[in-house]
Amino acid sequence: MTKNNRIIYGLILILGIAAPFLFPGFKLQISFMWLLVVLALTWDVQGGQMGYNSFGNILFFGIGMYVCAGVQIGMFFPLAEWTASGGEETFVHTPTQYFQGFFIGLILSGIVPGIVAALIGYGVLGLRGQYFAICTLGLGIAAGEIAGGIELIGAGQGMTSPPWPKNIGSLELRSQFFYYLCFALMAATFLFLKYAYQTRFGLVLNAIRDNEDKAEAMGIHTMRYKITGWIVSACFLGVAGGLMGNMVGYIEPVEIAFAGATFGVFMVLMAILGGKGTLWGPVIGAIAFHIFKEGFWTFFLGWQYVALGALIVIIVVFFPEGIMGWLRERYPDKFGETVDESDIKAQVELK
Amino acid sequence: MSQYKIKLISMIAFVLMIGLGFTGSPYAADDTIVLGAAVSLSGKYSTAGKHTKNGYELAVKRINSMGGVKVGGKSYQFKVTYYDDESNSGRAAQLAERLIKQDGVQYMLGPYSSGLTKAIAPITEENKIPMVEANGASRSLFTKGYKYLFAVLSAANQYLEVAIDLAVEKNGGKPVKIAMAFEQDAFSQDVRLGILDAAKRTGSKIIIDDKLPKELNDMSATLAKVKAVRPDVLVVSGHSKGALTAVRQISEMKVNVPMLAMTHCDSSSLSKQHGKKAEYALCAAQWHKSLSYSDKFFDTASTFDKDFNAEYGYAPPYQAAESAAALLVWKDAFERANSLDKEKVRDALAKTDMQTFYGNIKFNQQGQNIAKPMVLFQVRCTGDSCENKVVAPTKWASSKLVHPVPKWSER
């Protein structure tokens, strides 16, 4: 780690830890921002590094959300009675129950989507290009519809996640608790992917993106790497879902859990905005996207989607490679790339 | 790692601070009481969301112009801070948090639809912010032990139970065959539970029980089944879009069914949009202009209808009426509490017992309004102009129920 590196990571860490005190009113929004970073980062594992445009990653987000809330409730109370609409009884978690359930739920919300990714991945990752994209899109939509039909998890009624236990700390404690969990998840995802991209694993993903047949011909079991990549995405996404379900407090099958039309699209958009296939791109993209979005929602009430649409058009026209791609083109030397001026001249003269 | 990243990071940090800095605003000036509301101005509930907002606005204007709210010898004006929740529960929950945490709102008005109210209620509850909501009817809202939630409307399961009773009565007291189709959302699924209860009570049989998708544009599969099995009652509920889709396709496919019972006929202005095709549809409503309730702000139900029409250019559906009533409840509670302290106001809300143009309002332990019955009306046409006529309960009935619905070949 170079000195500059340490300064930057130190700064982000300090900013991340201090943010709830610097902007006390915006804790929730910044928590959401960290989760969006996780969404963009995990999408980029497929979409950017591996060259597989997945539109179904929201599947793991939703599964994580339901698993976490389901475990939190199911460990102590009958889940069916909790979700039943006309239920007469009110269940209340004690603080110990709440935190026990929450942490076990959170761990499972990473593991279960990972297993699902492994099972589905084996069948789906054999598809390439648009076939893979369409197939995953279908998975995401189907998951929402199926979840909307399962009575145990509330079906179309949705499901409330357990409320923060009463008489424990102030109201602020809850949002701080979730804020730091979101920040920690974001940091863990980032550091893990940073490490993974430096290893052989990262190189194989890039090889798959650049020429999968050639990679296979060189003796790489591409399928194993593709599945592993998907499992990694699914685990982190699942935990993000578990956190989101608890923060929002209400899980709706198609609008919150398997929200293909919002989070499912946002994760792709953010990665492309920042520059897909780079480590920092999704991070920058997610932060910029979130700030723009919140700004539009405040100032262009009623026209927010039009403004957002205009933003997307601008991105596609002026920054087709994303913010990182644009920077890379302008300042190639800062990215450790050397430009051979004489070579460029020679090419121009040839024409 | 090089300098560009330092620049980049500092740039991001800067943008972040500006971006987050511009949203805050103080919540209450000296003489205003600010209420927060996230309503659907876009998305699938945008029509009903607009009715909700217009209802709120009209009541705010009326109360302010008639002297405002008197608390502690001082007169306050109501002001509502709106956000657009895009008919999305995730967004609604975020906005509720934002209204409370960033905008410092202390009192909330509800959004449109049960699903969105369910998304907001955990947040208002956690922050101990009282919310008077006018558009969340799902029974599940009232079984969670919420203490800060007050609903001025009747619960969703009561919407169409009466229709089943009517069908049984018309069938000579014998059980009927019911076909039903409901949207996959909190409200419609609750209406379904009500029908299940009614079917059980009357011994009726349910022969079709379909779930419809959220963006309800097609239900021809259900209607094809209805044509084949000939039920006595067809029940459909899926907000405004569901009502419009149902009537459009029933008339296109010429489905003959003795009784068609629905929800959301007036918020979708069914009788205007589909005219004679919608005739004889039976609809559940929270309110109707012919009811005989009154208060000093809007006078009677029919004057509310006139005033609303003059202001917004269309007849108020019950969503607008109940939304307006929510403001009257707030005013009453503030004045009885004689304080702006949210706990005191909550206690005053819990003791509400009043009459408004919209109906009587009295909350039970769970915050549900138990003082007001539902009404059923039927779309009736004379010539080409169609109107909603109340057929039940008998106290306000202005016309007799036409049963069975004439066949399409005879219309």
C-alpha cells in the first residue's frame, strides 16, 4: 500500500464513520447510499468484470430480505401468525431475541442466496450474451410473482420486519446501528472485491469477458469461475437485502424485495454511470447517482423521472464509458498507461 | 495510486456535502402547523393519489380561511409538505423517514393505499409521530398494536361483504356461487378475506379465486372462466385500474353475470369513462354525496361535493372526501389537546368522537374508525349520462337494486 493509498482509505474511513455526526438528519439516506454502492459493486462482478449482463441479481437481494426477516420472526414466533392479516395477537421481540434473530438472520441472508446462486448458476450461466440477460430478467420477475403468492411470507400483503425493541437506547441508536452495518458491509464488499480482482480469479473473470472460448481452450474451467463469481455477488447482495428489509420495516414482494423496476435497474445504471469493469467505477457511480436522484426528488417533484431520464441520456451520449472511462481517456498516464505520441502520429500519417 | 484519486475523492466528498446540504428546511414557523404527507403523484396510484392530495388541499384552505387552528389562545395555519412516493412502498418508507428526520415534521397525514400506509406506519410508530391516515383500509394495519396510527375509514374487509349478503338475499336466502379476482396487494387481498368470511357465514361456494398482477391491464383469462362456469356473483378489486380493466373486458367479452361487485368505481370515474358499459356495476364506497352527515366547515356531504367540483372541476370520489376529513380530525385534536406537544395531540386523537360531512369518526384501541358504515351504490344510466345511486344501507338508498343484471343481448 502506497502512502497516497493510505491517505485516501483513511479519509474515506473517517468520513464514513463521522458522517452520522456530520449530517445527523441524513443517516438513512447515507445508509441507503452505501447499500446502493454494494448493489453496483456486486452487479459489476458479472456485468463489468465478467461481461455477463445480469438483470436478475435483484433475485438475491429479495431472497436475502425475506430470509433475514423470516428467521428473525420464525426463531421466536409462528411466522404464519405474524404475517396473517387478520391475526389478533401482537408479538413483541425482547432486545435479546431481536439481536439474536437479527444476526443469525443476517448470516443466513448471505448463505441462502449463495446456495441459490450456485444451483441456478449451474443451469443459467451456460447461456451467453442476450440469452443470459433475458433469462436472468425472467428470474427476477418470476421471483417477485412467486413471493407474492406464498401465504407464509404474507403474499401480496407484504410482511413487516420486527420493529426495533422498545426501551433500548434512543431513537438515534437504531439509525446509527443500521448506518454502521451498512457502512461495514460496503467496506467489506469493496475490500473483498479489491482483493479478488488482484488474484488469478479476477484475471480469469476478465479473460471470460474478453474471449470465453479462448479462456476455455487454455484449460480454464470457466463455469466454475462464473458460478463462484455469482455466489460472491449473491452473498453480499443477500446481506444488503437483509439490512434493507430491516431498515424499511416493511417487505413488499415486487416493490421492495424483488424490485426489478427500481433497484434492479439502478444497479446496472450506477455501474455504467461510474464505469463498468473498474473497481472504483461502481462506487463513484452509485454515490453520484444517489445524490442526483435525491436532488431531483427534492427540486423537480413530479418531474423527477424526466430529469433522471435526461441524466441517463447525457451519460450515454457524453460518457459512454462512464465517469472512470472518461477520466481514463483524458488522463491515461494517471491510470498507469503510457501513450506513445510518435505511434499516434505515425497512425495519423498513414491515413 | 496517484493524485487523480485524491482529486476525485475530494470532489466526491464535496458534491456529497452540497448534495446532502440542500434538502433540509425548518419544520414550523411561528404560526403554522406543518403536516407531512407522501402521496402518489406518479405511478399506478397517481389518479387516486391526486384525489387524496386535492382532498387535503381543499380542507387546509377551508380550515385556514375559517380562522385556522386555535391552540393556547393563538391561531395557527395548516401547511402540508408533500413528496411523491411514486406508488412505491420502498420510496414511501424512505420519504416518511425523510419528512420526520430531515424536515422535522411532527404530525403526518397518510399516503394513498393500504400498501403504502403499511410501509409508512412502522416508521411513524418508531419515531412516535402521530399519523391520521385516510386511505389505508387493510385490516393488517390494525393488528400490529400501533399506537400512533389513526384511520378515518372503514376496514377493507367490510367493503364487499354486504354485496354477498345482498346476493344471498336475492337468491331467496340460499347460498350463491362466487367468482372472484383480486389484485396482489394489501388492500385487495383484504377485501378478499372479507369475501371469504362472508362466504363461510352464508355457506356460499367460491368457484373461482384468482390473483391478478399489480399492473392490471388484462384479466381475460379470469373472465373466460367466468363465462364457462356461470357464477351468481363476480367480485373484482384492483384499485382504479382494476375497475376500468374489468368493465372494459366484461363488455368486450360480453360476460353475463347476475351481479358484478367492485371497488374503486368512483375514483376511476367509471360511469364517465365507460358510460353505459359500466351500468349495473355494484360498488363499495366509504362515502357518497347523498349521505346526511354535516359539519361546520363543509356543511353537508352535498355541499362538499359542490365546493370540490367548483375548485377542481370534477366530482369528488370518496378518496378525496375521507382525505379532507383527516384534516378536520387533526384540527379537532389540536384544539382539544390545546397544545402542540405530539404526545398530548396523540392522546386527544385517541379520544376523537365527532361528526364530519364524511361521517362519524370515533377510533377504537387500534386506531380504526368504528363509527361509520360502508355504502354500496350501483351505476345507473338515463340516456347516455350515468350516475352512482346508493342502494344500501337502506337509510340512504336513493334507488332500488337492479338484480339480476340484464344480459348483454338485452341491453
